[in-house]
Amino acid sequence: MLPEPPAERLRAVLSQLVVGGEEERLQLLDLGWGSLVGVKESLERERAVLPELEEPPQPKPLRRQPAFIVALSATAAALVTFVAIVVVQLVVQAPTRVEAVHLTDLGDNLLLQWDGPDVPYAVAMTGGDIDGAVDLSAMIKGGREVWVPKRTAAVSTDACFVVLDRAVSEREQLVSDTERLAEAGGARICVSEAERG
């Protein structure tokens, strides 16, 4: 004979007892109630406790920070650009050009005047009774004019004045070479071209 199914057996027992939580009443876990219903799983999950770190994590070194790398690259690019601009200006930039050279005969003196950028200039006198060139740069007044006494400087009608940028390293050779003097930005004017003042 087959055993009686658990549900039928349980129904027969429960029909005669009152279910409740008091001592005199039937507990739900009696008579295998828990095994019939099954184990109720908990909805909560146990949280795994993270181990506490003994030392906090060390930050990345500065040289490995993205912001530092970007800033360093931008600085390097700016420096390269600055150096390139300076080199181009020094190599490609046109020389300082002396313009509007004017010589005025004031009787006892000659007044030499010119226009040009605000840089130091060199003035030399050549020709006439002069052997080579006489440097008159110390006589420059106001940056762009020279007063030359006729008697003290032994100025003759064949003498000429050369004006050019003092930074030009080969100015001694340029004094007598008119074509190269113009290429270097200098200018020449002779006493014979002086205007009466």
C-alpha cells in the first residue's frame, strides 16, 4: 500500500488543531511544515567588509600627471616658437636703414642730420686730406645729428660723411664701398652736396 501523501496527512492533522503562536497552539514548523513549504531565502545579502588599508594610496608623481604633461608640452612649444622668431628676426630682418641724410653748411660748422630707427649710429668722415676715415661718433647729438667744425676737423670740399648703424661689424670696410654701404643700410653725403644754411 502506498504511503499517504504529506499534504493529505497534514490536512488531517490541521483540521483538528488551531494554528497560532501560543504554547497551546500548533506551531507552523511542527509536523514537517517547514520542509513542506521550503526554506525562505533572505532578501538581504551579507556585505563583505573591506579590509582597512594600512596606508592611503600614494598620488601619482607630478611628472606623470596629465595636466603637468600638457603644461610642459605647451611651454616647450612656446619656447621653440620664441627662439624661431628671434632667429628669423636676426637673420632675415632687414638692416637698420639710414634715411634722409642732410648736410647743411652753416659757415663755421657743418650740420649733418639723418632719420632712422632709434638705434646707436656711427659717423665717419673720409676723403679730402684725411688718410683713411675719422670716427665722429662721439660728436653725435640727440641721436641723429653731428655738428662738425670746419677748422678743427680740417674739413675740405672733397670730404664725405658716412652714417650707419653702430651694430654693423664691418663698418670700417663699408666706409669706402658705396654699394655695400647701401646694402648694409648706411648712407653717404659729401661736403660738395651741402646746402647753405
